[in-house]
Amino acid sequence: MGGGASTQFALTAMNFLKAGKVGGYILSGSFSEKAYAEARTLGDARILASSKEDGWRTLPRITDMPLASDTAYVHMTTNNTIEGSQFRDIPSTGQVPLIGDMTSDILSRRMDWTRFAMFYAAAQKNLGPAGVTAVFIRDDLLKEGNEGIPSIFKYATYVQHKSLYNTPPVHSIYMMKLVLEWAVRQGGIAALEERNALKAKLLYDVLDSNSDFYEGIVEPSARSIMNVTWRMKDEELEKRFVQEAERHGFDGLAGHRSVGGLRASIYNAVPLEACEALAEFMMDFHKRNG
Ligand SMILES: Cc1ncc(COP(=O)(O)O)c(C=O)c1O
């Protein structure tokens, strides 16, 4: 589908939130909060679990989540792009459809896809250039879609027309095809996962073995293998780190503008060598500024 993941925040609720039913939201970071806020403009949405009080440094507990019988669906974000946390375990929601925003970790690791009745991922992290979003929906959920909404916003329309109801963003789709072929050539998801875990470990090891200088933001058990976030003693030092890193060829290490700190986004396209070089730079920077 054309558009970004934010479009899906609205469309999921528009299609599957019904009168008398409630959309259940697991809040684990700012994108999940945005999805929840969007659903609230369309109907009744409730927070099932949240780690906001921990400053998103942990993940909310989602095992044994009691689900009321009027729950239309459960929505979760599998990887929290800005905060740098990622769910290892996907909850079982029984008969209640689970909807996942996988924008920042699709294709990064093996996943029990069968847990989800629907998942979506905007292309711009692991799938290709922005402009298109991959959407997967199980037939049984598709049948539940609301009728009284415009055709262009109905998932059923896209399925009936094989994604060609209107002009799709063909360039982004073509690029996604090339990226998917590349992913297969790398050995598929299992091989990418292995490489991503190694890449992330290199950086987390530096944070852990230099903890007097770098402070990992996310609790170790919740750490993401796609977005590694950390802080330093003060903003001045962080600024210097970013500037020096840029001079060494490391771009975009400043944390998201909404949270500050530092963030290394190590999506599939980032090679192992780049993480090795960054780990080395980080250790050297510590030596010179510690
Ligand atoms: C997990 C997640 N969800 C949603 C979004 C929003 O995506 P878009 O900018 O395509 O609307 C992003 C953007 O990076 C994201 O990382």
C-alpha cells in the first residue's frame, strides 16, 4: 500500500475498531503511542500495558495479559525505533487478533508470524525507500473489516484488486523487489538475523565494558538489535561525539530529536564492518575523552 506506517495507525482502527468494541494497545515507545492516539480519534481504544513510566527503558509485561471479551484487536510495535527496545517474545492473544507494527525490524530476525492476524512495515528501514508499506492480513481478520468506510481505506479493496485499486508507488515497490532479492542472496532472514545479532553485540559490548563513560539507555533484556541507544555524561560530550563521529564517516548517530542521546540504527543494509569500525571509534573516543 502507498503511504507510511502512520497511515496504518489510522487504517487499522478504521477497519477493525467497531462500535461496542475496544482496541487494545501495548505501549512500548512513542510510535506505539501514536498508533494508540490515532485509534482514539476513531473509537474506543485502551492501554493494555505500558512502559512509559519507566521512560521506555523497559518493555511492558505482556505475558498473561487479561483480555476483555470486547477486545477487537491487540496492537503492538515489535521494535521501538526511537527508544531502542525490541520484543523477543510475542504474546499469545488467543482468539483476539494481534496486529503488529514491524516497521523497524521486519526481515531482521526470525519471527513467529503465525501469532499475528495482521502486521505491517513501512519500507524505509529494511525493505527499501519510503513511500510504500508492506501489509499482511489473515483472511479471517479481513472478513471482519468495517463496511462503512471509503473504499480507498478498506484493506479488502486492496486484496480484491491485488494491490492495484489505484496507482501504487511503483518506484518504491520495484526497489523493494530488489531489496528482497538481495535479502535472499544474503541467505535469507536467518542469515540476516545472525549478522544483526553480531553487529548489535559489538556495540552493546562497548557500552557494557565502558559503562563509566557510555550508558546504554535500554535495560539489557529489552535491547534492540536494530537501534542501539545510549547516553553520555552531558550533552556537550554527546555533541562532540556526534561531530567527531561524522568526521570519521559515521553519519546520523544523534538520537531522535524527541529524546536526544545517541543512536546507532544498524538496519540490514549496515554491514558488520561498519559496526566494527564504530565500536573501535567508540573505544578510542573514550580513551581520549574519559
Ligand atoms: C516502528 C515505527 N512505526 C511507525 C513509524 C512511522 O512510519 P512513517 O514515517 O512511514 O509513517 C516509524 C517510522 O520510522 C517506525 O519506526
